[in-house]
Amino acid sequence: MSASKTETSTGKAGSWRPWIWVPTLYLAEGIPYVIAMTVSVVLYKNMGLSNAQIAFYTGWLYLPWVIKPLWSPFVDMIRTKRFWILAMQLAVGASLAGVALTLPATDFVRYTLAFFWLMAFASATHDIAADGFYMLGLDAPQQAAFVGVRVLFYRIATIAAEGGLVLLAGLLEKHGYPAAGAWSLTFTGAGAVFLAFFLYHFFVLPKPAEDVSAPWDKSKNFLAEYFRIITLFFRRGDIGLIICFFLFYRFAEAQLTKMVVPFLLDTPAEGGLGLTTAEVGVIYGTVGVMALMFGGLLGGYVIYRNGLKFWLWPMVFVMHLPDLIFVYLSHFQPQNLWLVGSAVAVEKFGYGFGFTAYTVYMLMVSQGRYKTVFYAVATGIMALGMMIPAMSSGWIQNMLGYKNFFIWILVTTIPGFVVAAMVKIDPEYGKKLKKEPRG
């Protein structure tokens, strides 16, 4: 078979080059997740909810990502990944429109949370399909090489959501719109963006030959095959260490991330820094995320050059030590925006650099015949590791105050170091590998 024919059938080269679809696919994957996890926090803070309420309510939005392995085999076995990507982008757009319509209602918390949950469910399903599509469209060396690219554009999505949407809502408030009206217009625009994603991907996503319904034993009933596939991931000998790594590598950051925005928005008398919504959009959602993005891109590059095993420990330290910055900010409460922005940027860079190790580790343990399901299971356990600490973070912060809360965060980095010391890493995984000639 000729090289050109092989490339066309796999979708890994030719006119469907990864640069055409990988960046926009991970923009579409990142935006709804960030809206659910971070933008919703700013929204509800502006609407007057307490930190404990915000952490508890928005913490539940992790649930679709936690339980998505339960329906990942259906995504693998029914229709194509391309079909699921397009359908879920439409569903996300409709859910965002639902949030926009119900924000002005008296009982807005109940209605908006319902639409946020629907958006989160659609987004989690989109993640299953998109991550599976990523592994179908790229070979192993390309997967490692494009980790930095997917992280980069996922972080650009974070800027668009944390920075762009929050800044837009803040500017609308400054121009006289009430909080509900400002956020309603903002979410209307976000819904329109997802309609545009659907139209773009309908035309540009490749149709690789491998993107077919996963095979299953027709001699067995569907449910038996479903449970067989979903449990394959847990039959490996080192599954205990893998689960511990997924749950505890980001244990501190799961709590920190949920409380940073309330800390920046709360007044100095309440222990915060007293920033406006627009300032949070710039400092945390734009400058901070650009640092996060650069850290992730650099992390992907260095792993591609030297492998995950070589860089794991440097990434653990770079990820956790900058948490000290919030101890400083909470004790001295500086009002200089340049200083606050620089401090947030340093912490975000460390998180982005260190999180790359987590991403590559998930890819490493998800290889196999049912890699889409395996990766969905891995990300589901990851989401559980974020959900439980995040839900309790508001209560802990209320009990301790911001100063002691950030000291508590430093203590909770210890499990991240412990699990990094325990896991086994393939010394060659993630390195730039010599490609075999095709044709």
C-alpha cells in the first residue's frame, strides 16, 4: 500500500493534518469545563451566594466527569466519535442558552444549576469522544508531541472562559447592567460560540477509517459486554497505585482552585483582596491562564524530549511549591495589581507545568484495544479526585479563614509527593521516538 493511500485511510496525514482539528477540538473541550468549574463560581459570587454554597453547588458539577466511564462504552460502541463530538457541541450550546434564559428568574439557582448540569453531562460525553478521536487520529509519538498543543489550546479555552467571559460580564456591570442581565448576555454569546464550533467541525473533522463502533462479542448480550469492557481497566496489577495517583496528585490544587476566585473578590475586611469582576477576569482569567498555558506547553515539550520518568519529580516540585504565594497574598493583602498578577502567574505556571505529567500519565495507562473507554475511566477518577476536595473547600475556608486555609493547602500537597514516589513510569514513554517508515 502506498504512503499516500495509508495516510488517507488513517486520517493522520494528507489534507487532514492534526493542526486543522486538534486546536479547535480542545478549545471546544475546554470552554464548558471551565464554565462549570470556575466561571460558575464568579457568577454565583456576583449573585450573592456564600463561599460554602458556591463550593458545594459547583462541586457537584464535577459529577458528570466522575461518572462518565459508566456510559463511555456506549460512546465507543454506538456510532462514531465524530458523531458524538458534533452532537454534544450542539447540546452544550443549548444548555448555555438555557442558563442565559433562566438567570433573571427568581429561583435562578435551581434552574441555572440544572442547565449547568446538563451542560456538564454533554461536555463530559464530548470529552470521551474527543479524547478517543485524538488517540485514533494520532500515533503514539504524535500523541506525546501534541500533548503540549492540546494543553495549549485547552488553556486558550480557559482564557476565553475565565478571562473573556468574566471580563465581559464585569464590563457590562460597569456599564449599568445588573449582575443577572450582564451574565445573561454573556452566556448568550457563549451559546452562539458553540453553534459556530459545531458548524466548523462538521466540515473540518477528518473521517479516519479507525473511527468506527468498537467491536464486541455478539455471542454475549449487550450488558455483559458493557460490563466486561468497563472493568478491563481495573484488572491490571498496579491499579491501586494508578488510582491513588489520580486521586491525590492534585489533592491540594483541587481545594485551592475553587477558593482562589472568592479570595480575589472578597473585600480586605473579609480576608480577600477586593478585586472587581473585571480585574479578576484580567489577572486570574487572562494573565494567570497565559502563564498556565505556557507552563503546559513547556511541560509537553520537555516530556517529548526526555520522557515522563525524567521530568516527573521536577514537575511535582514546580507544581506544588508555588502554593506558598497564596500564603503571602492572604497575610499581606497587597493592593498593587501588578504584584498580585505576577504572583498569580507564577502559581499558574507551576500548575500548568506540573499538570502535564498528569496528562501524559493518563495517556500511558490508557493504551489498549479500548483506549477510549480506558481514558474515560482515568479522567473519571481524576474528576472524583477534584470533586470531593472541592466540595469541602468552602466549608474549610469558612472555618479557618483565608490565612489558615492557604497554610492548610500547603499541608495537603504532601499526598502529591507521596504518590509520585510510588508510581511506576515507563522510562521511554513520552520520548521522541524514531518513526517507522510507512508504505
